[in-house]
Amino acid sequence: MDKNYEFWNYKLPTGFYDKLFSDGKEKNIGLQSTWHDLTFLKVKKFIKNNDNHLDYACGPGTFIGNYLECNSIGYDIAINQIEYANSKYSDKNKYFTTSKKEILLKEPFDVITVMALIEVLSNDDFKSEMEFLLSILKPGGKIIFTTPNYGGLMMFVEKISNVFNTVNYSEVKLSNYSKRKIKRFMDINFDSYELNYKTKCILNIGILFSILNKDLAIKIENFIEKLFNNFFGFLLMIEITKK
């Protein structure tokens, strides 16, 4: 059995991310909840209410269910997470599936979001997934990736996180990307494609204030982001536009 499939279907508790997110929102405190909330808010800026949207590797549907009004489909290989997402968030504009065939019925897409996936893929698998996503993206459409930034302090943060978290992702982590590595990957694999792309850092040290107050952390994070023009951050955001 594929290690990724086994982990996401049998080792990650059903609705894990969504419950963690909701608990933090309710208490207005918590690093992990704020991490997801702020990431979702930044990704949401690329999506309009009239877009046809795909959230690829959507997990329990938190992003689509709490942030979007457009027509969205969520895809994930984890059957239990998709069942959870459909039971909690599906409606006439939102649907979740484990079938790529169902994705193809909804293409082409204006925007595709992919959060916390490419770090658990090999280089070849990342290339393959990117080619698939580009094939179902409209001309002028965008793919938005987020992945940990291993060009900064992420290694240190990850080690601390693995000590305190109930779920350890080290067994499925395959890739450690930085801005330089993303550029190299794109230059080697997609130089001949009709694409524009740019990479920036998000989620800076301001987010650490979420251990005290979530709203305060978001304000500080946004201030530092503007002050230093996304020069550093714990996550990379990769914006790819198909010509």
C-alpha cells in the first residue's frame, strides 16, 4: 500500500484539521488554528465569487466550507476526510470527492488551490501532478501552491511541532522546498510551458503571537509582511498563471 495513502486514510484522525481549526477560532487562540486561518485568508484573495474552483488535496473541506462562495469541488485521496467534508460542508455549490474522474467533469477551472501537498510528493510526482492540474486549468487561470519554506527557520519549527503534536508527518515528508529549489524545479521541468510564476514567503514570525491572541497575531503578521515585502516567512506561496 502507498505510504501516503496509508497515512492519510488510516493514521490521520477524521476531521483532524477542521476540528483543530474550529476550536482555535472559537477560543481566538492557538498557533495551528491561526496558521490555517491566515493561510486560507491569503489564498482566498486569488478567488472570485464567479470562479470555477478546485481545491486539490482538500482534506476535511475547511477552506471551501468556511471561506468561499463560488462553485468549488474538493479532491483528496483520504476517504474518511472526504466523507467528513461532504457531511459538514457540501451544498449546491460545494462538493468533495476522491475521484479524479469527477474532477474532469467539472473542468476547466479558473483557479486551483493546492495547500500542504507538494512536501509529501517526490520530485517526479510533483511534476506529474502539476502536468495534470495544468491540463484542467483554463488559459489565464491560476494554480496557487503553499508549502513549508525550508530556506528559513522551518526545520526548527517542524522539530518543535513534532514534539508537541499528536500527529507526526515525518514519515510522509519527502521534499524540502525553498525559493531556490522551486526556481530550479520550474526551470528544469516547465521552462518550455506557456506559464508565468512567482514565489513569495508568507506567515512570518508575527504568527507566533497567536499563543496569546489570534487577532493580534494576524495584525502583526500582516504588518511585518508589508514592512518587509514578503521577504521571509514559514511558508512559500507559488502563484502559477497559464498563458
